[in-house]
Amino acid sequence: MSKHTEELLTLPERHNRILELLHQTGSISVTQLSELFKVSEVTIRKDLSVLEQQQKLYRSHGSAILISPYISNRHVDEKEKKSVAEKRAIGAAAAALIARDDTILIASGTTMAFLAREIQPEGRLTVITSAMPVTQILSQHETMDVIQLGGITRRTSMSVVGPFAEAMLSEFNCSKLFVGVDGIDVDLGLTTTNTLEASLNRAMIRAAEKVIVLADSSKFGRRGFSKICNMADVDLIITDSGISPRYLDYLHEHGIEVMVVDVPK
């Protein structure tokens, strides 16, 4: 569609075109829309306000995105039912990175349970984890030593958090940390919905040589309440092929390794 055509759009047509652009790009600024449609920024803000009231987009810092970036805390049982194929494929890819006689850290999150089910240890594997479902799964292996961190139990995630868990981590050094997140934002970094969990994840990062993030593509552009770390602290992200090209380009440009897995249909 040419710029000349954009200028002739009616109000409903302009609203539809805004939504089309969002589906193509993921986000677009008020200034860009104003220049494209040759209308004032005040007019564009009114357009976006109407579309937000219709729950068709979300306004954020002078721009529009398709969905609200903010994540609410949900129970692990609810989370586990979402993006199952993606999490299984991501978990399998992550498990393949575990070396013989390795010592690893596994944080909490539903993707971590999928990882745990895929682990077939070579030699003697040592796993330190905050996630009780991970302990339950991995404790069945005779050739695996599992250290369950202690602390305050989070019922929604079936994991432990708090100073006791963090104190235990100060005694360990592991080759890899596998961590799940509630949101990945290129400006804010990695986030989760719980402050204590974010603090424990930071302690895990300090105890690991390499930080590996397991996140299905729906996590990009989302934000949890509590920041875990900056993007620069991440060594590798494993995600699925649904990731937006603009996020993929950003990660590559900033030197963050990305492993994109295909999801069986």
C-alpha cells in the first residue's frame, strides 16, 4: 500500500491498517504512524486508545504492541498446559548440551520439568535445583546425584526460594545453569513474577559458568514484575521457530547465541 493510499484511509480503514502493521512488526511508534498516515500524533493516540479499549492492542511508552507485556503469576499446573510441544522440543535440545560427568543447575519453571524428562546422563551427573518436580523426576536415576535446595516453598511454582537456598548456592560452582523466565524484553532483560525467585536466579547465575535460558517464543516482548538480569548476562537462549525475526536479529547483533528448535506438528 502506497503512502498516498494511506493518506486517503477512513477512520475504520486506518484502525485496520494499524492492526495489520502490528501483526507484521510486533510494535510501532506513535511517531511512525503519524508520519505514515499524515495525521497528528494526537489523532494517532486517540486511535490507539480506541483500539486498546477494544482489547486489540496495548499502548506502551509512545508505541503500540499487540498484547500486554506484563505477566501475572499463574500456578504451575496452568502454565504446564501451554506451549507443550514447544517446551518439549526446547527441553530435548537443552538436555543434549549436558556433558559426561557434568555438574549443572536447574531453576524452576514448567520448561525445566520437560528438560528433566529428557536427561539421559552419561557418567555421574550432579544436579542442583530449586524445583521440586525436577528433583522428583531426576531422583529416579541411579547414576545421578540430585541436590534439592531448601527454603521457602512457592506453591504456584512448586519450588523453593529465599536466603537459605541462596546461602547453599554460595558453596557450589556449576558448568551450566538452565533457567526459565516469564518474560524476555530487549530493554529490561530477563524477568519473572516473583521477587524472591528473581533473587535466587541471580544467585544461580553467580554460581554457573554458562547461563542457558529456555524460553518458548511467547515469552519474548513480555515482562514479569521482577528483573532477573540483563541480556548481556545470557550466554545462550533456546527457543522455538515462532520467535519474531526482529528479536532474533537483536540477539544476534548483541552477540547472544540462539538455538532455534523446530516443533513437530
